[in-house]
Amino acid sequence: MKKIGIMTTGGDCSGLNTVIQRIMRGASLRGWQVWGILDGTDGLTVAPPAVIRLDDMLLPIENARLAGSFLHNGRVHALNFETAAESGKLKLFNKRLRESLKLLNFDALILIGGNGSLSLAWANRDIYRDLQLVCIPKTIDMDMPLTTRTIGFDTAVQQLTAYCDQLMLTARSHHRWFVVQAMGRDCGMLALYAGVAVGAAAVLIPEIKFDVDDLVKHIKNSATDYGIIIVSEGISLRGHSGKPADMIARKLTAAGIVNRTAFPEHTQRAGDTIASDRILATRFADCALNAIENGETYVMTALECDDVHTVALADFVAAGDCAYDPKVPELLTSNAYVSEQEPLLEVAYNMGIYIGMRR
């Protein structure tokens, strides 16, 4: 009988409970034991390790649609990769993780995380040398290479779109524009998809240069005197500081355009998991269990051309645009951004959405 562990790390998102429940169900049908590690790597730094045996009574299928992680994703001040690096305790932290995993005696560990978590797992792969490590990508930012979808992205797009839909009604009532700040860090994928879905007048993302004067001209020439302007949190405006939405709003106000800012914040990471994310979570769970059955390790599940398969973590790191993590010295994080070939860019241009300087 195999004994496998599940761990969710990084930021939460919709779809985590779905993939946990599906892994538990698929593993149980194989006769395997399934254990959940609480609070991500935090749960491996305490003695004894914080784990729970997973079954249908703990996470019934009707709760799998809920947002967040049943296992939690970690505490702010607990010893983790970031706090260990800041306090000079990285060697101690790694030692505790190895000792805990040895004590738990897992045959395999399924790590569900974003690009930072998976980059950390590869950089510190020696920690997992005595078991199979299979990773599942989740993030609302969609900033991970080698997969065309991550768990949580579609629900985040729906959440942001629904938020903007409601703002559109009050915008129309008061003849004003709303500047909405989207999450996504340095990747504009979430802002772009929600912007096209809601019919935004403009979408500003980090990957494409824009000119404020052109934006102002575009808004003034709009067929309406109201609407939505989506601003990704990763954009910058030379000579200005503060929240990106506030910076853009001040420029619009100076040009005589009536507007308000709106910050959906963490509602983008919440909401009942929509069908497409549930299906993706189920496919990734099935792929991860098959990988364990086939003896694979140091791999990540991925979606490409509607085919779900595994890719090597080494390839994941090599394929991304690597940048040093500001919180963990010497860690290179593998990133993906909105590419010039992204089909939705052309659609946005053709629909009259201002998205910056066309390439």
C-alpha cells in the first residue's frame, strides 16, 4: 500500500479543495493512504509534523467546490523558505523538512503550488530525494511556463469579470469611468482575460508599453461616457508612485475624465470553483496519480493543446523567464508572461480595447 502526502503552498485560490478531494478519491480507489500536510512547509517544521489522514468525512465532495485550501497554505511568521532566508536559518529549515518527511515515510508527495513554490522545490530538490515528488500548478496569475492553464485562473477571471459587471451598471448610472486594479503580479494575463470578457475600454498590463496621453484620447473618443479600465497591479508609470489604479485615475482626473478607482483585491482569489477549473483540477489529479503509479518524480502536471501530461521540473525552470526572487536570496523563479503571440491580444485590438502600443 502506497502512502502519499498532499501539500498546498503559496497563495490560495479556487480549485485547491477540488484537486485535494480528487487526489484523495483517486488514491483511495487504488488502495493508497492519503495524508494532508497542514500549512504547507510550515507543517513540516514542527514536531511532530502537522498532518491529517484524509477521507470523505473530512472533505466531502460537496465542499470540494469551495475556495481556499482545506489544508491551509501557511502562517505569516512561521518558519518557511522566506523567513528562514531572512533569519539565516535556511540550513536548519531544510534539515527539519528532510527529517519530517523521513519520519512520515511517504512514498510520494504531491505539491500543489505556484511558480515560486515549484522553483523552490527544484532548487531544494535534495529535500525530496527519498520520495517521489509530483507537482500540480495553481495560481490566478497564470505566470507559469509549459502549461496553458493553472488551477484557479479561470475562476479568478470569472470573479474579476463579475465584479466589473456590477461596476458597469453604476458607471452607466453616473456617467463615470471605473479604474479597476487586477491582481497578477508582473503578469497581465488575468487583467487581459477579464478585460476582454467584460468589454473594457482599456486594459493596461506590464508586458505592453502604453502612453497615458493615448489612453486619455482613447477614453475621450469613446462612444460612451462610462465604462471599465482594467489596470494590472504590475504596471508602472514613470515619475509616479502609489497603487497603479490610483496613478492612472489621477491622470484621467487631470484630463477632466470623471472616474473612480476600485480594488477587488482578494475576491479574485475566492468564489466557488467554476466548472472549467474543477475539470482541470480533476485532470491534474488523475495525471499526478498516474505519474506516481509510473514511478515518475520531480515532474509537474501540465495542460498543452488540451492534452494533460507531465513535464520535468528541470524543463519547467529552464523554459521560464528566470528572475531572482526578492524574498529568497539566490533563488531563481521561473516566470511566464503575456507573449506577443497571445491570441487574445489581437482580439482586444480588433474590439477597440486600448491596450498600449501595438507591436
